[in-house]
Amino acid sequence: MNKRSLALALGAVFFASLAAAQGGADRRRSGYQDMGPALQKMQDDDTANPAMLFVQAGEALWKQKVGAADKACADCHTTASMKGVAARYPAIPAGADKPVDLEGRINLCRTTQQKAEPLRPESDDLLQLTAWVALQSRGDPIAPPDDPRMAAVRAEGERLFTERQGQLNLSCAACHDANAGKKLGGATIPQGHPTGYPLYRLEWQTLGSLKRRLRNCLIGMRAEPYDYNAPEYVALEAYLMERARGMTMDAPAVRP
Amino acid sequence: MANVLINAPKTARRGETIELKALILHPMETGFRPGANGTIIPRNIIQDFTASWNGVEIFRMRMSPAIAANPYVSFCAVASESGVVRLRWSGDNGFAVEESVTVTVT
Amino acid sequence: MTVLATRRRFIAGAAVVTLLPLDAARATPETLAAAIRAVTGDAPLRPGRVALDIPPLVENGNAVPLTVTVESPMTAADHVTAIHVFNEKNPQPHVFDARLGPRNGRALVRTRIKLADTQKVVAVAETSDGAFWSAGADVIVTIAACVEDPT
């Protein structure tokens, strides 16, 4: 081996170990990585991913004039300006005093700008609009805002995540931190990173929000789910997004 | 806008075999599931899917309740001449949706 | 994990209770064979030519992707006229019946099916000479750990 090839070989070893070290430092896995190849393929092909039906409908809603102001989302926002938005929320929008999630942000626009009724939680219209907005952040890293006011919100979210509750005396963390990667029945317990919401869950056979997923978990723990408009969801979502900071957005995703 | 997504190449070489994919929003309720009040939710499925190329039927599929919700169907076709591929879904409760795409054969 | 396991058993038990009334309607190997015979008549079912691509392990039986392809020149003289898929345990064993011809160029159908339980899936192709070819696959359907409360 001459000097040049030795240097190349050493370089290769160095980068391989660097990559391994980085891989070791970040053990986070998205739900996409936990799925089998058939479901990954279903998500990757936009004509096979059922969530894209909702995106298509959301694009039509984006352009539709509504409310007393007779304005469409598209009258104020360009499509390009929506890039990264879903990767940032929950956040405290300018002029607001409390954090909202992406659905809440859409409804703020409806009530303050479009002068329309807010869309019902988990309604088709809200899911469709959210899916279209979220698609614009596909491939972007999750990037919660550096707003110092969000620290308390995330801390509250972490408290809710780790607090035992319900008749089974479980916490979110009991499954998704302490036992993630292990099997519960035949299913792998995911780490619970919100990279793909809203997503098409085969269990639901439709599109659903992170809020719906959180409600599922609460019901599964035999705990009383918070009301749909409760601030607890926004706090949990804010904590989960911080926990997934830097992970890649893959909304609208497919999950089992 | 119908809740349909169709993926077909816009252009194809004459004689080339192309794949067409179609996705439609539909619950495909089996008629075997009990609802929240314990009574069976009535069946509501798409029964037939047909595809025609310039009016000539080229593919037909009879579906049962075991086809997954929001049915996805993919099949092949020989690009014989430029024209309109018309897809039609029909089923329970008078469900009928038609969508078409144009393929230019060069 | 004890708590989880107990809960799991509880859910499994609840599922059995819910599904019992439907058992009479469930297909069995016999009804699977009968459903296939309803299509093939007295013609023999030959193994081969058909490829059934379906995941061996399914994370949720509500939408199981499958692809059926059949070796055929797809000419006017020699082509596949139909592709059928059957299963063993769903209430109705005949999942779909697709009609094809030389205009398809390639004998292929992709779709997604529901499988309530671990079972056998069979694809049958009919060719223009009246022969029937088939391929089968065993699919393990895992039951989701956290199912949504239906109410």
C-alpha cells in the first residue's frame, strides 16, 4: 500500500467512525423507520399514499374564498411561504398571547383574516388544509421557534408526557421512552416523533391529526382525554416537536 | 373536484406498455362491522371499476368488501393511439364517479 | 410491561367477544376451495405462471398491498383474461375479479386488501386457452397493540 492509498484508507476509516459516532449519538427513529418496506413504499409513492387525496382537496380549499372578508388563504400567502411552517408549530404567532398548533394557526387566520367560523377539530376541511400546508415542509428539519415564551409550554408538555395517569397508571414516556423499540403484541412501540402529521393511519382508514393520536393514547391508558380545544394538547405537541428537533418532516405520512 | 388521484404518463411511445394508477376516496364499509351502538353498519362499497381507452373497455375489476378503504388499483395498458383514458367507479347507494386523463402517443 | 401485557390480554379477549357472532360468516379452507371452484369449474388449477407479491408480515390488516403478475405474451392469441384473488378467513373469500385482455400489454394488477387475520391468500389467473394458473402466499397479520376506542 502506497502512502496515498493509506491516507485514503485512513480517511475512510475516520469518516466511517465519525458517522458511527453521530449515529450513536442520535438514536431517534421516526415511525417511518419502524415500518416495514411495504408501508414505506405506500408512503413514498404519491399516487399510492392515500393521504394525497386529502392534500389534493386541501389545495382546493387553500384557493377557495371564504368568510365575510371573501378571502382565500392563497390571496395572502404564496405556496413557497408555507415551506417550513408545519416544521415550526406549535408557536406563538405575532399578536397572539398563547401558543397554537398548526390547526390552531389555520383557524386564527380564518377568524381574524377571513372573518369565517373556525373549522371544527378533526373535520375534513381542517385535516385537508393542514395536510396541504404540511406537505410544503416535506423533507425539512423539525425546527421549533427560539421564542423564550415557548420554554414554559414545552416544560408543561414534558410534565404531561412523563406524568402517570389513567386506570392503567401509565405515562406517555412509559411506552415511548422507556420501552420504545420493544414489541407490544405484534407491533413495535414507536418513539413517538411527530414527523408525519397529519397522517393516514391504516388503523383509522383515514387521515388524522396528532391530537387524534394523543387522544388514542390517553384512551388506551384508560385516562380521560382532554377536550379537543384544551391547551394540554398544544403543550404536548410543543414538547414532542422539541424532542424531535432536527428530524425530517415526512408529512403526510402513512402509519399502521 | 372528485376525490380521485390518477397517475398516468402524459405521453407514451406507440406500442409502449404503460402503468396507470388510480386512488379514490371511499370508505369501503364492509357491512360486517358493528357500529358504536352495536348494530351493523350497512355495507357501502364500490362494486365495479372500469377503464376505457377512447371508448373501448380495456380493464374491469369487480370489488368485494375486502378491498381496502380508499381503493387503490393499478393496471397496464398498451399505448395504441393518443386518446382519453376514462376511469369509472360505481357501487352501493348509487355511487358513481368518472374521471379521465389524456395520453398523447408519439 | 406486566401492566401492558395484562391490558393486551384484555383487548384480545374483548376482540374475541366482539368477533364471535361473525364466525359463522367467516370463510374456511373449504369455502376458499369452493369459491375458487365457482370460478374454475371442473378445470384443473395449475401451479405456476402467476406471481403473488404480498408482504409476509403485515402491520395492519386494514390495507395490505398486493401485486399479481402473470407470465403471458398478452397477444390476441395468447393472453390472460382474468385475475382473481381469494382469501381463507374473510367473510367473503372472493376478494376481486379483474378482467384483462391483449390491450393491457402486461398481466398485472395492484391493489390493497383487508385481511382480518393471519391466513392464506390465493391468486388465480385464467388464460385465453381456458386454463387456470395459481399462486398462494401465507400472510401473518399482527394485531395492532393500541386500537382506537370505537366510541
